[in-house]
Amino acid sequence: MEKNLQYIDMIRRDKEMADVLMDIVKDRVEERVATERNMQQQETTLNHIKDLMRNLSFTVEQAMDALNIPREQRDIYSALVKQGA
């Protein structure tokens, strides 16, 4: 562990090495951020569907129509609603 800390400290002090390290991990970090953002959007949309169903007595299809959910995503949201039911 201490040996790794020494390497990390050495990389931090060397601008070129730090830039190379950032290039190496950049794609993985961006992918993780995008995945998390998509999961948060999906959770928000799912909550909106459930709210419409609960508050306005909409069916899942009516709720997805009201929210303009694309057809190709509807099976996913229908399954998620059923899981939570």
C-alpha cells in the first residue's frame, strides 16, 4: 500500500505523468458518470409515472403517454412499475 502511495505522489508531482493518468482513467470516469446520470433519470421518470398513476388514477400506459415516454422504453418502465407494485 505504501509503495502505491509513493507512485501516486510521484505521478501527482509530474505534470506529464498526471496528464497520462488522467487520459487513462477519463473514459472510465465519464462512463460511470453517464451511467449514474441515466439511473437517476430513470428513477425520476419512474417516480413521475407512479405519481400519475396514484394521483390521477392513470394506467401505466396512460402515464407513459402523458410523459411522452418513447415506445422503445415502455417495456422497461412497465416492468419497473410492476416490480414496485
